Amino acid sequence: MTTIKQVASFAGVSVATVSRVINETGYVHEDTRRKVEAAVKQLNYKPNEVARSLYKKKSRLIGLLLPDITNPYFPLLARGVEDRMQENDFRIIFGNSDEDRQKELDYMDTFIQNNVVGVISSTNDPNADCYAKLKIPVVFLDRTSNDSPSVYADGAHGGRLAAQEIVARGSKQITVMQGPAHIRPAQDRFRGAVEELQQSSIAYHVVKTTSFSFKEAELWAKELFNKHPDTDGVIASNDIVATAVMHEAHRLGKKIPDDVQIIGFDDIPLSSLLFPPLSTIRQPAYEMGWEAAGLLIQLIEQSQVTKSSVPNLHSSIFTHPSIQLPVKFIERETTRKVDYHG
Amino acid sequence: MTTIKQVASFAGVSVATVSRVINETGYVHEDTRRKVEAAVKQLNYKPNEVARSLYKKKSRLIGLLLPDITNPYFPLLARGVEDRMQENDFRIIFGNSDEDRQKELDYMDTFIQNNVVGVISSTNDPNADCYAKLKIPVVFLDRTSNDSPSVYADGAHGGRLAAQEIVARGSKQITVMQGPAHIRPAQDRFRGAVEELQQSSIAYHVVKTTSFSFKEAELWAKELFNKHPDTDGVIASNDIVATAVMHEAHRLGKKIPDDVQIIGFDDIPLSSLLFPPLSTIRQPAYEMGWEAAGLLIQLIEQSQVTKSSVPNLHSSIFTHPSIQLPVKFIERETTRKVDYHG
């Protein structure tokens, strides 16, 4: 199937010029017009459908669905998306799903009704029907999907790193807090930490948690020190949970990091402002939003050029690029200083 | 000028029934139809324009412009707006202005291009042309405007409250941090605090600040204790700045609250998680967003019923309701305990 790009290339002109000729939408020099018409004929290009797609008035709106903007991890993701979309003249319809299936469906419906040209979603279920049925590009953000474009951080490596760093700094009785079962990145980092501890033959306990809420985390922090009072190192499921562990350690009169070391996950803005400032595994939230926006823009551009000639975008010639961003250990003051790297 | 509501009331039927008669869009019993037609004639009601306005396909989109969603004060505002809009089937196009005039103008332009039916803006300049020219309702959020609907907290009272509480708890050498000059709520709370201190004949110093950035606040916190080393009470311009003051006090070995008491402003989620947890003046951010959304919905409904009959909405019969929400002192552990209320 010939594309407008091939016609442009064959004729030695820009895609915009080919479009002007096909759609008679602007002045083109007579010689140029003849070259384009020859190329169209030679390549057996069927301009009408593509022309329609190119010139149909497209919205510049995309839909962004996040679990909850008041969770301090998400504003940076949202800002990364917004900055790149704004630079590219796209605008964002924004919604919070609260990880509620019905709200998610409602938002997806109204995104479509509002004629968005693409969607970025931090859903817990990238395989849901509402995404499979979409006729516009979707990028999953902070979520992995085997079949669809997604942008996420390397959680498994993050978990391993947390375990390595806390062990290298001398913790011998480690408790790992396992994040919510339905959130895959939480499980990735948990698995990474546990694998590393097993390989290093370090004793560890697990405290299961079901949310990232600070209120609930206070209870798990109490459970942690009740059930495992000898704990001298905590790998928390995220920074909010680490904060609750810090509060409980303060309450019990434990010194941080002398009596207990604590490592969080995310590096939300709060973490550097705690006392002591929290050592954590940094997910590059802003960059993740920025990359997701870039990927979506690319997919939108591809789909707008070739949609008409490819009946089903999702089973088509497109690969499904995913972007995995690196994480890193941010050393602050809830872990002890060691010189083991040198 | 007769409204559709008056026609409905006169005919003893619902507005929807009047619309069905006028627009011939559904079944209406013949007797009812005659009653409506009689009312239209009697009241000299001009149905066509209103009918057009009522039945023209309206978007359910509103524009929301905030300075920066990564400032921890704004996610709660945004969430309040979103929750109420979502309940009412409106969707939000969201943008960050960075308090940059050009970005603000760009967003307002694209809001209009995307056919929003109303705007909520936390602008520093409610009198800007781009708002005066709007033909759709606008509500200013966290900003006061004399001429336009706005929703804000009682900053002046908040400032007085901060001064009262810190004085009642024994501070005698108070330093007040004055927030950015271009942000009116920051000036309101500063003025309130200073008025209260003057009335109480308490000595105070002022440290001027130009932003709410933590990085810059660290420098002002140093300046504060350098220039005014005897300070035993700090009224900070907001919680982020208070956090920087706490860090500097820790660094200098000052005990909080024994050596220095600190009161913030806002009550962002961070504040209860600090060590010690921060005493502050709470602005009800979520409720402010919620109320702004409710006010905008009300204005949208008014404008859609009567727009066609009122040439200029802004100079019309509508009052400009504004909502001022109360603030309150949240006592935590950066202030001393006193029993002065009892």
C-alpha cells in the first residue's frame, strides 16, 4: 500500500505539498503539481481516503487518566505529560479513576465522546476491553503491558537495588513491605527485593499491605515492629509507607538509621523534606510522563497518516514500542554511610 | 424579558415540556401543547433564540488553569474541582500556567477553540483582558476579584489567627515571612498577621520572599536566623517555607517548639508528616475546588438558558456571587501547648 510519504519522496516534494495538490487546498506551482500527479499515477496511490484522514478536522485533545492526583507521586507524571503535550499544541482532558472500574469506563467513554485523538492511562488493567476496543492510540503509563505501548520504570531492578544498598549498609534483619497485589509495579519491585535477599542469604520477613494510603500504612508500620521487633532494615513499598514507618520508629524511640535503616520507593517531593531525609529508589516520574506523551504523539501521527489504509491499527504493521526508564538509589539520611562502592 | 422558566411556570408544566413544544422534539399531549402555546403568546415569549441556545449541542468541557500541579497545594484544589465536575458529567481540560502570562493566554485561547462552556482559573491577574473578553462564565479560584465570581479562603483572618496563636503560646520575638508580592492571597495573610501583631504591641521582623519554592526558601530561612537570631516564633508564608525554616532550625540545633515555634499556612498533606508535625493555618483546598465547580456549573446553567436574550453576560442581571471559605488553626507540634482557650 503506497503512503503519502512515498509519493512525496518519489516526487521530491514535501508531504504538505502532496496534500495541497490532492486536496486543492493551496497554491502549488504548475511544474510541481505535474510531478506530484505523475508520482500518484506511477505508484498507484489512492489519495482520497488518506486525504480525508489528513484533512478531516482532528481535535488536538488527548485523554489522561490517573488513579489520583492527590497521591504525591502523580502530579509529576501529569506535569511531564502536560509539558510535552503543551509544547506540541495538544491539550489534555484529565480524570482521576480512583482505581474504580466504573469511573475508568465512564472516563474512557467521555474521552471518546469528546473526540480525543489518543489516551494515556495508568490503569491497573491494560487488558481491559475498553482499551482493546479503542480505535485511537493508547499509551499505558507507569504500567506494563505485553501487547501495548507503555512507559514504566524498571521496578524489579529498583527492588534489587533497595535490597543491595540496605544489605551493604549492614542490615541483617530486614522486613520487606509488599505493596498492593493489584498494582503490578508494586509487585515487580517486591519480587526484585526478595530475589536479591534470597541470593544474598539474608533473613527477611514480609508485611503485606493493600494500599499506599498513609493512614493504613500507620497500622502496617505498627504491625511490622510488633511482629518483627528485631527488624534493623525496612524496604518500604513506597515513600508514603516509608514515612509511616519512620513515624512509628520515632514513636518507639528507635534511632534512624542507627537502629533501623529505611529505604522508600518513588522519591516524591516530600521525601527530601522529611526528618531525617529519606533514602529511596527514585522513579523518574516527570520523565516518564514526558516520554509517554512523546510516544503517544508519535503513534497519533502514524495513525493519522495511515489509518485509512490499515483497517485495524492494533493488528497492523506497527510495532508496540515500550519505554523502560532506569531507577536509581538516592542516598539520604535514613541509611548509614558506607564506603563499599569505593 | 420572559424566560422559559416563567413560561413553564405560567403554563403549569416543566421547562422540558416547554422545550419539547417549542422544538417539536417529542410527544406532548394536545391539551398541554395548547397551554404552553397560550403562555408563550400571553407572555410575549420569543422562543426561537432560547430554543437554539438550549438545543445547540453544547460541550460538557470546562477549562481549569492552575499555576503548577506539582506545587503540593494544588492537587487537592484540582481534585475538588474534578470530583464535582465528574458528578455533574462535565470534563476538564487541564493546564499549568507557571504564572507565565503567555502560557495563560495560550491556554485560554485553546480552551475556547475546544469549545469549553466555562473556565476556572487561579490567575494572578483576574482583571486581564483575556477574562474580560470571555463570552462564557469564569470563576476565579484561590484568587479574589472584585468584579467576578471567585472562591477563596479568608487569608486575612488566617494571618490574624497565626499571629494570635503564636503570641498566645509565648513567642515574643516574631519573624513574619512575607510571601510573593504578586500573589494576593499571600499578601492578605501577611497583612492580617502584621495587623494582629501591631494591635498586640508585639515586636516583629519581616523577611521578604519572592516565591514558594523550597530551594529558595532554604536561603530565606538562613537569612531569617542570621539577621534575627533572637527569633522565637516564625509565621511562615506557607507550609513549604515553614518546612525550610524547620530544616534550618534543626541544622542550628534549635529545639522546635521550645526554642522556636513555627506556624505554616495551607495544611498541605506533607505538613502532618513532618517531624515534628507542623502546626498550620488550614485552607480547605478540596472544598474550595468543590465550591468553585459548583459555582461554575450554576453560572453555566444560567448562561445557557438566557444567553441569547442577554447580549453581554458580564454586564447583565446576574450578580457576581463569590464564596469565601473559613480557615482554621491546626494545632500540631511546632507550637507549644497552652490552655489559654479554657
